[in-house]
Amino acid sequence: TTTPTALPTDETIAGLLDDGFRACGVDASVLAPDAATGVTLTARSPITGQVLATLAADSPATASAKIGHAAVAFESWRDVPAPVRGQLVARWGQLLAEHKEELAKIVTVEAGKTPSEAAGEVQEMIDICEFALGQSRQLWGKTMPSERPGHRLMETWHPLGVVGVISAFNFPVAVYSWNTALALVAGDAVVWKPSENAVLAALGAQSLLARAAAEVGAPDGLVPVLIGGRDIGDAMVRDDRVALVSATGSVRMGREVGPVVAERFGRVLLELGGNNGAIVAPSADIDLALRGVVFAAAGTAGQRCTTLRRLIVHESIAEAFVERIVAAYRTLSIGSPTEDGVLVGPLISEAAYEAMQEALRQAEDEGGEVLVGGGRVLAEERPDAHYVEPAVVQMPAQTPVMESETFAPILYVVTYSDLDEAIAIHNAVPQGLSSAIFTSDLAEAETFLSRSDCGIANVNIGTSGAEIGGAFGGEKETGGGRESGSDSWKAYMRQATNTINYSGELPLAQGVEFL
Ligand code: NAD
């Protein structure tokens, strides 16, 4: 039904990676396996399935040493005035702007994103650097009236320590910058454990930051990167020198990480899976809703935490609207994101493909009908790459398959008859990241905004594509953390309440008498 396009050669992909590495100044020696520890990590491109590199990985011992070094760097970084710390993120932002296209090439090669989406991800990094620079002069606290005469009560915000960032493959560089730009102006050191599926993009992003750090004279070892899989992430999570663990990934990961950090009374910021829904009301602008739905559901091959997975359409418009979605899906070009006009790239791995097929089987068992897509394409050309046609599945009701996140392009459709029912369906899943309503009715829009149980609730735009200025994150199994804009910076600092007595007397609070 849809048109797969030709795939590039291994050499083309290797050339893109090389361009990116050179522009970002990644030390090519990282690609040589480390004879000393013998631990390696293999990087692949989902576009072709080819092996890109075999890297020296960290062992628990080298990870521990880097964390120790970051803890020492923190001791001097915390004393640099915040507006001066802002100069580090300002310089990082400039370098990212200069090398935007090249860093985006690594993201395309390793995460399979289209050049436009990969460049958009780097743009988000540039945006958060600008935001954090401004924030560096606004780490403010409140002053409160004291109940005692001649006293002042105020809050102050202080650097937290070493922040450990764990990130997922699908936003391999932007999520790092959301955390890091704010943590650095807050006065923290940042240890990064990127996804094992996106380690080369991580090296690109971190090399530019390391260059900026050297240029502004930041202490050595302030922003190390740990190369490795879950075991290295786990070593970092258990390390009590890491004051805050900010972890982005699946609910499964959050269930493992959360209790470990809680047990040592560390802080945790969790950004976990979503299972995002959109309601399309009878009064919706249908052309706009169509574009919003198709981008949110099929864009990035369904591999965004904010991807639209559940469409809740009013029964009076469902048939005609779903027909138009199906027609739009048939025009999506699937293939290598390096080719012009391709909108849907590969899934990250064979496991992701298998999970999608399993979900489709379960949906059919639960009474669903696949209206379009679901099949694999380009398998003969590249057996190790996994391209799929995005699927739309009409469901009889919100059945169990719709209650968990399958990280692939499947859009389940259910119908509703009144708004209360639609919102009840919407909220009846364990995750709570992003949500949307398409409507021209003000009362419906406001009702939805007040009752959606998600961290993000939109009107007349899809569930994906957040801006950095707002706080990003979700409720329930999504983990409750907030990153990026608004006052998310507070997560990277600790708050102190200070009482100053200039009265010359010692009155006690609540009128207590003593001595
Ligand atoms: P994943 O959970 O498999 O891995 C994410 C990261 O966690 C990786 O770096 C991995 O090495 C690490 N990790 C896994 N188990 C760990 C453990 N026990 N201890 C320490 N580290 C551990 O996720 P993925 O497949 O890379 O990414 C897709 C998932 O991420 C989806 O569920 C998606 O919704 C979610 N995601 C959420 C957000 C958000 O902001 N809420 C953003 C992007 C992705």
C-alpha cells in the first residue's frame, strides 16, 4: 500500500557518521576496543542494520572513577557564580548551532530519524541552552514575612551535587541537554549514561560540551559520559555520590531505578513511557485534526514518548475521519531517512519489530481489525533493518492491549458518544504523559484541560512536539518528573530556608518561652 524507498549503502551511512564525528570533534580513538578492560559496546545503524563501530565501554571501576572525578569538579564549580556558569551553556549552544547539521547526521544514522527531525532535536538543545543562560540569572527564592519582629525569612537555592542522567535511544541528545543545561547553571556536575543504542550521538553532543567547558575554564571531569548498557546505568544509580538520578526510558526501567535510588534517599526524576490519547470531537476542524493525528501517530515511526497511540473519535464522525486517516497512511513514504521525502524511518531493532507484531496479534485476538499497515517492508533488501508500515487498528473498546505502550507505530481507534465517556476512556490507562483534544467548542476544550490526567494536555494540536519553554513530563506510571522549561530548574538544586535575626533580642517562634 505504501511506497518503500531504496536504502543507502553501508558506505553512505559510514560517510555520514564520519562527517558528524569530524565536525563534533569526537576523538576517533574511542572506536578502538579497550584492551585494558576488554569491555566493548557495538553501535549499529537501524537504517541498514550495519555495525557502525565497536567501542571501548566503561567497567564499574572506570564508571566509579569518573563519578569520583565529577564529584571533585563539583566542589569548585559550585563556587563559580551562576551567571558565569551560564557562559558554559551559552558556548555549548553556539557550538551546537555551528555544528547542527553534522550532529543531526549522527542522530539520523544511529536513531533512524529524518534529517528534519534530527535537526529539530539539535535545535531543542540550542533552545534549552538559551533558556538556561537566562535562568542562570534567575535562580531566585522568595522572601516571606517573619512572625517575629526584627527577623527576615527567606529561601535560597543551592547546587545539588553530581547529577546522573540516563537517557533513551529515541531522543539521544535533546534529553541530555534539557537536564544538563539546567544542571550546569544550577552548579552541578553531570554524569551521563546514554542509551546503548545511541552512544555515538552521545559522544558527538558531549564532545561539543567538553570543548565548551575547556574554553570557559570549567573544572576537568565536570561532564563525563559513561559508555555501557544497563549494568553501567545500574552502577551509577547505586552510587551515593550521585545526588539526583534523572532517568528517561521505559516504565520497566523506572520500576528498577526508582526503588534503588529511594533506598539510599537519593533524588530521582523519572521520565518514563507514555500511552498518549487524543479525542476528536464533532466540532473539530477535521483537516487540522487529520494532520495533527497522522504526524503524532506515524511520525518518528511511532518512537516518541509522546507518540499518539489511542484515538478516541466521536461516533458521528468516526467512519469518515478514520477513512481519511487510512488514506493518508497509504501515502506515507517509508524507508531510509537519508532519502528525500521519506517520512517514516526504521524501527530501532528487531525486538521493537517483534513487539509490534505481538501487539497486533493481541489486538486482533481482542476483537481489533487492522485497517491499514502493520507489515514489514524492505526486509529482502536489508534483513537486519526493520521497516514497517504504520498501522491503524479499529478496536471494539479500549481492551488490554491498549493499556501498555508498544514503542512502534500502532494507532488504536475507539469511538465515544459523550465527552464524559471520552475523558473516562482517555484517563483509564496507567500512563499519563501527553494528551490532546480536537474541538471548536470552548467548554469541551476547558473541560478536557481540567480533567486530562496527563502532564501535557493540548487543544487542537497533536500529542507530540513539545516546546522547551514548558515543563515536560507526566503523571502515574510516566513517573511524575518534570524537565526543561518553567521552573524545572528547581529539581537540580536544593532549597534552604534562612531566618535572619537583626532585632538584638531572641524571641522564639510560636511565642514559646525558654530561659
Ligand atoms: P529503556 O528503558 O530500554 O532504556 C533507557 C535507558 O535506561 C538506557 O540508557 C538503558 O541503558 C537504561 N537502563 C535500563 N534499565 C536500567 C537499569 N535497571 N538501571 C539503570 N539504567 C537502566 O528505553 P528505550 O528503549 O531506550 O527508550 C524507549 C522508552 O523511553 C519508551 O518507553 C519511551 O516512552 C521512553 N521515553 C520517555 C521519555 C519521557 O520524557 N517521558 C522520553 C523519551 C523516551
